[in-house]
Amino acid sequence: MPIQVRRVYGHPLLRNLAGKVAVQRGPLIYCLEEADNGSELHNVWFPAESRFSLIEGTGLFSAKICCRLMGSGVQHTRSEEGALYQYDKVAGQLQPQRLTFIPNRGEGEMRIWINER
């Protein structure tokens, strides 16, 4: 019996979760990790209409199923130069990024609630 990948949304009164979504498959909540998706995960978005493909895990996740976003998400990137606060729109660009969601392995940056556009 196949297990669906589902989106989980927080209650609208939870301000920290506004515009964010978590990914669930069966009883597991999946996350993005730096090891698979790079750093600055707070700058990653994925489209609301996107779908997921299931992939076989490797290494630590062999014999486990991971979820990969079909198509790509995007990450806002900018140079390290410049002031902390700016008066004009922050220069930068949106880079396509392949996103892989896994059960948490506990290494590096990790994010469960992801921006959805």
C-alpha cells in the first residue's frame, strides 16, 4: 500500500509558521538538511503546486525512503558585502535549487518548516 507525501500547515495564528509548510510521509516528518541542500535554508522556498518523488536513501539512509521535490525550489542568494540593514531592495538573485527532504540525521543546519510560495 503506497504512502502519500503530504503537506502539513500550522494554525494561522501561529505567527512563526505563517507561509510555511512541513513535509510528512506516513508517521515521519521530513526536513531539509545542509548536507543535502546547502546552507541558509531559511532563504529556501518551494512552489505550492510542486510534487514529490520518492528516492532510495544512501549511506546512513540506505533502506529508507527520502523525498525529492520534482522540479526545483529556489534560494535567495546575495553577496556577503553590504550593511546589515538597507534602505533599498536587497540585491540578490533567486537560484534554482534541487531540494531533498530526509528524516533528521542531526548534522549541520536543519529546517522542518519551509517557505511556500
